Amino acid sequence: MQTLTVGLAERSYPIYIGSDLLGCAELLLPHLPHKRAAVVTNTTVAPLYLEPLRTILQAHGVDIISIVLPDGEQYKNAETLGLIYDALLSHRCERNTPLIALGGGVIGDMTGYAAATYLRGVPFIQIPTTLLAQVDSSVGGKTGINHPLGKNMIGAFYQPQIVLADITTLNTLKDQELRAGIAEVIKYGLIRDLSFFEWLEQNVEKLLARDANTLQYAITRSCRNKAEVVAADERENGERALLNLGHTFGHAIETGMGYGTWLHGEAVAAGTIMAADLSCRLGWLSKEDTDRIRSLFERAGLPVVAPALGVEKYLQLMGLDKKVVGGKIRFVLLKSIGSAVIRGNVEPELLRQTLMTNSAHD
């Protein structure tokens, strides 16, 4: 097991990464002093991991309330969030009752938002069970839900007390979900860690084969990158926005196609190709490096062509992005592999060329 720390002064917390951690009650028990917790999970994860977690905690005298939600990005909304509140209220959960998120990014985001808002804040524990959640969404305290007009537009910054990333849970992950997680892993190499990108070029097939040592290394290095960024800029006033490489385009894909049609990581992959293409058109990223990026995403089995929404629809949806300032879309772009920047004034014609060239056409 490896342990990292997200350094946020008195709100600092550990990330534990390793195999068979769900059985390590001693990691969780210090955060359950009142011997009661609510576990929020979904219909896919519950049959696999809810009972083992409940059994190990009940053996130590912890009373567990189970909240099982429908699975899918399309349920990351106010209506489903209400189901969490209903269960917490009906079980008379108090301000000292922690919420444990057991699942992927959707469960983590919704549980975190419920924890931030129920009784104005209750303790929160992350047990991510997908690669994407383990390397990205479980770390850093971004919580929230989607709105029909835009993804993640309603939420709060609310840090967990602990992140428990059990690599063994990835054995039951669908191949498509595993590939989607690799998109966020590649992102760290692109924005700030050239040697990690080069390592991924050498090892992407091992990741796809679920080699445990390779996965642990990739997850640990990704989390270390994210922890450093979050510690420096918790509320995304500067450097943290670089973590959104590919997300401005990607969120437009998810919203435009209907939540759940494309997985988040798939949309981020196609969005990152667009960001690389735009960086190349601006004269920053070389054609050779642009091709290298595309090649790695293709080898990971990820989409490199965005869906056919039409240029005007893309522009409309990107205008709802959280990074818009003064009505201008701000893009995370690449100066080179391993070096990202934020650019607010992109020539409209270059942006249109990127959207035309990298999306399918009806």
C-alpha cells in the first residue's frame, strides 16, 4: 500500500492506494468514531462490494445504512440527490454520521455534494471503485450534480476525510470504463508530467491488461500530480483549472449527446484531441507531438473523433462552461507535452476549424 497526502492545512487527508484495502477496517475506523455511517452506492457496485464493506465494519460495531442509487451519468441530478437526503432524514442521520461514497465518479460527486449540504456539512469518505474515480474525481473535493443545460454546474468544494483506492475493485470494471479512466491518467502527463506521458507510451498495453503493479504506479503518480495541484489551488483560481484539459470540449459532448451516452473519460479523450489540434493551429504544439497524443489515445482504445453536434451547437454548449469569464470561453491548451496553459482569446476561425476537423459529420 502507498499513502499520499493532500496538503490542505487542518483539512489535509490521506489517499491510500493498494490491493484488498476494502478489508482493512483499521483505515476507516478512526473516521467512524460514533459507530454509524451511511454508504451510498449504486445498483452495479452494491452486489459486488457493499456486503464485504458492511460485514467488515459491522464486525467492529459500526451500524451501516445502505443507500443504493440507479447507475449512470443520467442519474447525476437533483432528483437522485433527493433520494440520498430522503434516506438520511428517514434514518435520522446526525451531523456526526459520515457518508461513504462506494462507487465511481457519479456516486462520489453526488455523495460529496449531499455531505456538503446535509445539515450544512457532515463527514465524507471516498471509496472509489473505477479507475477514473481513483485517479481524478475522488481527490480534490469537487462535488456536484448535472443540470440539463450543463454538466457539473451545481456543486460545492467539499473535501473528504480519507480516500481509499482499492485496486482490486478494478478487476470487475468493464473494459470500456477502464479505458475511460486511462483518459484522465494521460491528462496528467500532458499538462505537467512529460516523463509520465513517456512512461504511458511504454506501458499503456499493461494498463489495459490490468497488470496490478502497472495500475498501482499509474494511480499513485496520477494522484500525486492531482494532490500537488489541489494543495496549491484548492478552489480553481489558477493552476487547478489546468486539470480541465479536454473538459471544455468534453462536457459539451456529454451535454449535447445526453448524459450517459458517452462516458466522461471518452468525452474527455475526444476533447483532448480537439485541445491538442487547437494548440497546434495556434503554433504551440508541433504536428509530431499532436500525432503522438492522438496515437496514445488510439492505443488506449479511446475515441479521437467527437460526435456530430455541429459547430454552432458546440459553441453554444461551450459557452456554458464554468471557465467562461466575461462571456469568453477559456481553453486549457498545450504549449508542449507536459506544459499546459489557459488561453481566453482564441481566434474564432481557428476554433471553428478545430471543431470541423475533429468531429464527425452527418
